[in-house]
Amino acid sequence: MIAILDYGSGNLRSAERAFAAAGVDVRVTSDSSVAIAADGLVVPGVGAYAACMSQLSSIDGTRIIQERLQAGKKILGICVGMQILFDEGTEKKSTPGLALLPGRVSPIENRILPHIGWNTVSAGAGSQLFRGLDGESFYFVHSFAAHTPVPNAINSITEYEDRFLSAVESELISATQFHPEKSGDAGARLIRNWVESL
């Protein structure tokens, strides 16, 4: 069973449909026991970094995520759900993140922001998420990103004048800056790849 964490942020219904299409039981939930017990937990996120962290705290989301990781259970962060896994976000003000991945989330340096639309990803060597997806494009909507590669992880990169992390994969944590649930067939394949990794 895949749980999609409902903390008031994210495209919950489109994510639910996309993961259901992968042939798995999907539940959108803010129930900590369901989220902790699930085979995989999806942490979505849209909007401002600080607001997402506040909303996550309102359902004790930090504890949910930490307990899963301590139990050896995987999570997938999407968009701001990826960003809050890092040490800090700098949107409008400095906001502490979950500090599960080292680094800060800072503005993309580009003449045109936000970065909206389709872009390619240079997958890191050994990536499971991007298996069978060489050269495919994914859908992005953001103005901030992590830029520094995460040690001891598979780092995938996108260029939009600036270079930033578009995905990170470690033993238990996977995360994408783009929206796989809005990325058509390529996003559906990436979701299946993650589900199969469980």
C-alpha cells in the first residue's frame, strides 16, 4: 500500500490517480499510523517552503517521516516535498527543513522565473528512478531548488541556465523537484520504477 501524506499541501488527487495507475493500493491520509505502516510514503508539496513546513508540523509529519526512516521504510518527496527534506529553505526568509538531506534550497539563477514546463533530466549513474527514461522530459513548476549534490546519493541534474538537483536517490529517500504525476508517460514510468523498488 502507498500512502500519500495529506498535510494540506500538494496535488493530492492527481498524485492519487497517478499512483493508482501503477496498480497499487493508494490512500491519501493524515493518519500517522497509516502513513508509518505503508509500504511507501509520498510526501507532496506545493507553494512556499515555510508554509509547507508549518503545515507538516500540524499533523506531526516530522515524526511520521523520521519513524518511517528509522524502520527502514522508503519515502518519495515531490516538488516542495523534496525541498523540505534539506537542511534549510531560503524563500522569503530562512526556514529550517527536516535536515534529512544536507544542503539549502535557494533561488534558481535565471532570467525567466518561475521555471514552468517540460525539461530534461541528466540522470545520475545507477539511478533506479530513471531506469528506461533516458532523454525523457518531466514537468517542473518552481523558482527554488537545491544545488549542491548530496554525498553518498545518486544525484540527477537539470539545466535551466542554472544547474540544480532535479532528483536525489539514497537507500530510503527518493525525491524529485519535478511533478511525476503531471509528467505523462515518463512520469508514470518513474512512479512504477519507485513502486517496484519497494
